[in-house]
Amino acid sequence: DDIVTRFGGEEFLIFLKKDCDKNDAIKIAERLRKAIAKKSYIYDKDNITVTVSIGLNLFPDHSKTIIDAI
């Protein structure tokens, strides 16, 4: 039931189920961060590690529109 969408160049949004609580959202974000950091790539003999910055809206009910929530 979750939705993943590309928001900008290298920005993505993940909309979690309504019944997902704050602790679940934090666990999901941490699991995603670890999975991305675990993978490395080789480019022109250089080892490249990818990192991610994740922001969470833990109070989406305080937003009047989806743009406000983002």
C-alpha cells in the first residue's frame, strides 16, 4: 500500500500507510539508509559509496496540503 515516487532530480518521496506509526517510519528510514550505504560501485577503478539523507514528516496531520507536508 506504500507509494514511492520520484520528486526531483535525485529526490524521492515515500508515502507510508496511514496506520504506520512514528517508530515504524523511523525503522523503515534507517533500514533504507543502511541498505543504500551497504552497496558500493566501481567507476574508473574508484570505489564509490552512496549515502542518503532522509527527512521524515512525523506529523502529517498538521499539514493542510500535500505540498505543506513535503
